[in-house]
Amino acid sequence: MAAVTPTSPAAAEPTGPTAGRPPTPYKKWGRESWKLRAPLLPALIFLIVVTQLPFVATLVMSFMSWSAQPDAPERSFAGLDNFKTVFTTPAYRTAVLNTIEMTVVVVGVSALLALGIALLLNHAFIGRGLVRTMMIAPFLIVPIAAAVFWGNGILMTGFGLVDGVLGQLGVPGAQDIAFLTDHPKLAIEIELIWQWTPFMMLILLAGLQSQDPEVLEAASIDGCNAWQTFVHMTLPHVRRYLELSIVLGTIFIVQNFDSVLGMTGGLNSTNIPFAVYETFYSAKDYGVASALGVVVVIGSLIIATFALRVVSSLLEEES
């Protein structure tokens, strides 16, 4: 009978509770892990400094009674008083309602238009590449530049493109139509729909192009018309993409500030971000402005959570 030496397989096999388990190289795994993660540390530290530290400072200020007005009391701890002011002041409630109204209108109309345009661009025709590029162009324009362009070049009373076209068509009183003062929220909504429809269209077009053409061909062979194919096959396929575009669009529209500032200056159209701006720089009430900002962040995080769930479900379906 051969003796068992330290180098034989029998001696190398562990016994007891750890039998059958592969050895775990903890130290080696840790070193290799740090080698992979170390290059990312500067970016992570920069991200924390740029995003998380300002939010922590804003969160602390939201619990402080802090105003720069000459007759303001000394800075002190206010507890939840600033948040109570946000939800009880009529002006802030109006800003919340304006934000909800503009978000629902812009996202709803943009989603419908984006779906229709994506369905058109999903078919082959001469110049489709050029048309796609032109459709994306509004989304690539800087938001404040787009707002100033619409406010001064298209909807300006007496000098805008709309008043000029209506005047050429003989519409009575065309030069006196004041979109920015009589219908400020409608003017902002039109500009936002023009700018964000291409963004949603890109997402929906990607979803349409991921659909298996053989499935559509089989439906056509089985006698399904275009409407039946769209309702029972195309629409269920792009539902997740539609949800993703709606959620992401909602995040952007809730945080919209440029259009309100560049078009109406907040006239009967103040939303939450613009209310934060006015409270901080005009009223100089840093505590209430910070509380408003925290409310916006929390609302955006809630919406972003749904967005991440939609994205994860999309990845699961693709896999």
C-alpha cells in the first residue's frame, strides 16, 4: 500500500465541513478587485463632490431659517417649517399644479406624435436618412436658445412668425395676438413638445426596428390588416419603449427651467424650478428655496426609480 505523501491527491483533498468546496483566494481576489476599481476612483470622487455634496448642503439648508433680507431674523434651525411653507403657500401650490399640468400635456402629446412619426420613419422611402436627421435637430438645440427663439422669433406679439403668417392669411387682429401673455403655459407647452418629441421618437423608432419582420410577415399572411397588426403585435412590442420614453420625458419636463425663463419669465406659468430660482435669488429665502429643491429631487428620484425598472424589464425581455 502506497504511503500518502503531501503532494498526492488524497492529501490535497480537504475533510470536514469544508470538503468539496473550492478554496477562496480572499487576498488575491481583493487585490485583483482593487486593481480593476482603482482607475474608477477619481471619477467616483469627482461625481460625489459635484453631485452629492451640494445635495447634502441643500438638504441641511432646507431645515434652516436662512434669509438674506435686511429685516430677516438670525439664522436658526427651523425643522419642517420650510416644507410646511412649500405645501401651504398658494404661490408654491400653483407652481406645483403648473408643473403637473405642463408635464402631463407635453409628455402626452409628445408621446403620441413620437409614435406616429416613428411608425412613418420605420418604413423605407427615398430620403429617409435626411428626414431622420431633420427630425432629431430640435432635440439638439440648447434649451435656452430654443426658448428664446420661440419667444422672440415665432410667438412674439406683432413681430413673430405666427402673427406674420396669420396676418398674410387675412386673419383679423392677427398682429394683436399675444401668446406669451394671454396663453403663457400653452406657448411653453408648444415649444417643449417641439423640442422633446424627437427624443421620444428616437426611443420608439429603436423599439420598432427591433421587432422581428418575420412576425409581421406571418401576420400579413394570416390575413391581419394594418390596424390589427399594429394593435395586437406592434403596440405590445413597443409598450416598454413607450413607457421608457414617457418616464424619461417626465423627468426632463419636471426639471424644465429654460423655457419658463426664456419665454415668459414666469408670467402665469411659474413651475417648481422657476419658483426655486425666484425664491433663492429674488426673495433671498435660502431655506424655503432649498426645501423646494429637495421636493423636486425627491419627485425626480421617484420617477427615475420607475425608469430604471422599465429599463431592467427591457433588458430582461431582450435577453
